[in-house]
Amino acid sequence: MNICGFGDAELEFPVEVHFRVIAFADAGTDAGVRAAAERLGLGGDLTVGNESAGGKYHTFNLTLMVESAERMAEIDRAFRAVPGVKMVL
């Protein structure tokens, strides 16, 4: 068991984490997000979420058990590095 501080809360690993990737709605960004998920071994877990009212942005969702703070940070960094990704929540 691993415990990590996260803001005002402490996380106890393993923990179920819900990631939401908000990105421009274009083919290049979609491909980049999907490729990042594949590199992380999470391609089968990635789902497409909502689209903004104007169609400029959409989301990808990912829910999984994370074994460590390092793995959680690795996933976050991989998605943030994709051109066209605006936020990872």
C-alpha cells in the first residue's frame, strides 16, 4: 500500500482514477490521444465523451485502477504532451 498527498487529500494506492482529457476535436489530436493511450497500454479503456456545443472540443474518458502516484503522473504527463490537448482532469 502506498499513500500520496494530493491537494488537501491523501490517496491510498491502489486507487480507482477517472481521467478526462479535453482536446480540440480534430483528427490529429484524436489520433495523438489514442496513440498516447496505446503507448500506456490503456487503449482499450479509452472512451469518447461529450462534445462542446460549438463542436470545437470533445472529451476522452478513462477509468482504471492505478497502482502508484508515479503511474498516475505518467498517465497525466502522456496526455498533456499531446498537441491539441487543452486539459487533463
